Amino acid sequence: MGDPRIPAPQGRYLGFDARTESPIAESPLPPTGFHQSALGYEHFVAGRYMEALLALEEALALDGESAPLRLMLAQVHSALGHGNAARAQVEQARAAGGRPGARIPFPSAIKPLTYLTMCEAG
């Protein structure tokens, strides 16, 4: 059973044993960084760039490498005036599978808050 307050795959998962109908003590699915990603975006649009950076880095630690997270981090670094760090994030987005011209929902395809576009090299 998923958390009904947000898209279930992105939230808390409550496991039950189908045979005994009893709760499973530990979640069979690891937590995701969905909440941290969404919070990072909310901080970003409010101009709280350092808070956005921290939330997005926490999401990255939970989810691992992902083109959408790297692209959002690039936006935050760009807003902070960190051009080299922004370019490095774009390169890491490419390494994580981002294809030039791809339109990427953020933070997820289930509940996107915005869409990011993967740029050409340069």
C-alpha cells in the first residue's frame, strides 16, 4: 500500500504479507528522494538557492545518479553564479543518461512541477 497523500511510488510504502495480512516490519522498498526533490524545487522558485542546493543534494544521496536531479542542480548553481559547477552538473546529467533535446519532467513523471531540457554540449 502506498502513501495516499502523494503518488504512491514516490512516497512511503507500507508492506503487508498477503498470506497472513500482517504488516511487514521493514519496508521492502527503500525511501526515495521525491520529497527532497520537490522541496528543492520549491526553494529554487522562491529564490532560496542554498536551501534548494541542500535539498537536491539530499535527494541525490537517496536516489543516486539521475539526469533530472543533475539538471535541477545545474539550474541552482547557475542561479548562484557558479558557472563551472553548473556546467559540471550538465556533464553529470549526460553521464547519467540525459540525451540532448530530451524534455525531462521534474521531480517525476507522475507529479512534475516543471520540465527541464537537456542541452547540447557546449
